[in-house]
Amino acid sequence: MDSQAISLVRSSFKSIVAEEGGPERLARTFYSLLFARSPETREFFPAAMDVQRDRLFTAIAYVVERLDETDEILEYLAQLGRDHRKYGVTDEHYQAVGNSMIEAFELFGGAEMWTDEVDSAWRNALAVISAAMMDAANAEDGPPAWSATVIETRTAIRGVAIVRLQLDQPMDYRPGQYVSVQVGARPRMWRYLSPANPPDGSGIIEFHIRQVTGGWVSPAMVTQTTVGDIWVIGSPIGGLGIPENTKDLLMIASGTGVAPLRAQILELIRRGNTRKVHLFYSGAHPCDLYDLPHLWALAERHPWLTIVPVSEDDTNPWWHTETEPLSPIGMPKRMTGKVGKVVTSFGNWAGCDIQVVGNESVVNSTKFRLRAVGIDAATVRSDPTY
Ligand SMILES: Cc1cc2nc3c(=O)[nH]c(=O)nc-3n(C[C@H](O)[C@H](O)[C@H](O)COP(=O)(O)OP(=O)(O)OC[C@H]3O[C@@H](n4cnc5c(N)ncnc54)[C@H](O)[C@@H]3O)c2cc1C
């Protein structure tokens, strides 16, 4: 796409986002048109569409923002296309989605905003997006989805479960990537989770799941999962992972965001790594750092690995009565504060490959702090947070 078309797509999308209730109304219009024109697509989606509408909008915003990062966005769309095979979507469905999207934009924008130039720029963008997704989906010969049996579930701390599953066939994901997951108790409500272990040929996959208060799916995953349950898992997605270069690695995690970084550390151990790896492992309270004993044990055996525990609050909530474990001799003690501030107090990390994983507020505030000490934002990697 040329820069003129990209800028038209961006500016028209921005004006929709700026309208009061714009994203919600646009998404409602889009889904109504899609389900009216292609009723069979309704069964791809859950009965309650509220979260789905948010997700659609966040996904469009993510792509629109990166339309000029050609290689990255094409790779992301290819991954998304491979993942969408789990729904059984066909090329006709992509066509129907594109048409309904254009119609929704047109209805929403009105003649003043939806000019011929804007129309043509969006048609062009949607054609690029659907071609990238369809081509990758059609070229893929792996399974559209994996069936996985729960073999172990345990509580790490209140509200966080560690669930291990046996896949029906090994999955070749890159440590650091994430997958979409559907549990029996919440049909058609796919949620992303990041494997906390690298693939090792055994087909065992581990997830660390935090129960989000008021959430549709995570409370069921955390409190209702039992051994023998069957989960369905889509194709791997995401740009995080061990970089090809030999730079030292700075990893910043908040809460269960440690999972994809832990998977990379385990893979680095398997590869006989020697480059330096600093993991800043943060949480709201000291007890949120549930994986510390395991990470410390790894750091004791591998001197290239440094773990810095960080919590925003110095004390635990009332319900956590266990004594806080002490840092092993010679290892950094837990620090208190926002993780971005703590990380930048150590230096500016120039020359490192940087990955940040966690909720939106932690990722954004940490990136802001890193930029403030002169780190080029383009060298800081993170996945979409939605
Ligand atoms: C790339 C990626 C990887 C992820 N990996 C993991 C993982 O390894 N482990 C894990 O536990 N979760 C992970 N998540 C989050 C997970 O996919 C779900 O979004 C989360 O479990 C909430 O789902 P839900 O159905 O319970 O809540 P929903 O029903 O989707 O949302 C209910 C409400 O809670 C809000 N909400 C959603 N998520 C959060 C949150 N994290 N914090 C605060 N409020 C929230 C929503 O905005 C909404 O208002 C990941 C998300 C992404 C995008």
C-alpha cells in the first residue's frame, strides 16, 4: 500500500475512534451486516458478543497502526490466518467480512468522511489483509487446532492456576508465542494464553492463568478445570521469542506475563546459552511473584541469568499469610516500585534486545520509561495487549 492510502486509512479510523461510542457502534453495525448477509458465520462467535466487539476493534487498531511495518504485519496476519483455520473459515468468509466491514464504515462515516479515496484506500487495505491471512491459511498443512487433555492443575497463589496439558500431537511453537484456547465450559469463547514451557517433542504444554474478576473465561479456567478436561488450542501467534542476533536480553514481565519469558529462558538453557539475560519479574504484591523459587533455582545453576524481583506494594494482601521467601545469597533482593522505573534505575540497557510482557498499563508505562532514558521504541518488543 502506498503512504497516501495508509494515511487515509489511519485518519478515517482515527475519526471513528474519536466519536463517542464510535468503536462499539461500528462493531455492532459490522456484525449485524455480517450475520444478516452470511448467517453461517454466526456460529463462529459466542452468544454474548460484547467482549468479541472489543476484540475486533483492538485487532483492527493494531493492524492499522502498523500498516507501514510491512514484514511484521504480514507475518502477524499470516499467523492470524493460520489460527483462524480453527473456525473452519473459507475464502468466501473473508470476502463476506471485507464487504460487511466496508459497508459498516460507509454507513458509519457518512458521505462527508467516506469519500471515494477513503473507500478505495480501505478496500485496498482489506484486500491486503485478507490475502495475507488466506494465503497463509491455505498454505498450511498442520492441524487447524489441537485437542489437549489436562494432566495437572494446581494453584500457584490465590487466583492463579498452573495447568499442564497433553496435546494430541506436538505443536511447533516458538518459545514466547501465544495460542488461542477454548475450554469446554465456555464454548466459542477463545482466549489467548502463552505457553510457559518451550516445545520439547513431548506434546506437554503449560499455562499460567490469572483469574480476572468479572471475566467470562479465566474464572472458569482457574476454578473449574480438572484433570481429564479437554481444551482446544489454535495455531501459535506472536512476535516475541529469542532473537536471531547475539544481543544480551532484557526481559520485563508482570504477573503471568512471566510465562512466555520463562519459556524462552528454558529454551536458552536447552541451547547451552551464554549471553546475559536479565529478567525483571514484577507484580502488584510480593506474593504475585509465584514463580520466583523456580527462577532462582535456574539462576543458581546458570550464572548468565539474573532475576530481579519487583513489586509495586511492599506488603501482601491479607489473605496471603505465607512468609516471603528470601533471595538466595548473592542474588538481587526484591525492589519496590513500578517496574519501568526500577528497570531504568539500573542503566539505559543500550544494545540489549528488550521484551515487555504484561497488561496494557504495565507495557505502556514501561515503554514510556525506556524511551525517557533514550531507548529506541523500535527495539522494545511486545505483543498486542487486549
Ligand atoms: C497475547 C496475549 C497473551 C495472553 N496470555 C495470557 C496468559 O498466559 N495467562 C493469562 O492469565 N492471561 C493471558 N492473556 C489474557 C487472556 O487472554 C484473557 O484476556 C484474560 O484471561 C481475561 O479473559 P476473561 O474471559 O476472563 O475476561 P473477559 O470476559 O475477556 O473480560 C472481562 C473484563 O475484564 C477486563 N480484562 C480482560 N483481561 C484483563 C486483564 N488481564 N486484567 C484486567 N482486566 C482485564 C476486560 O476489559 C473486560 O472488561 C493474554 C492475552 C493476550 C492478548
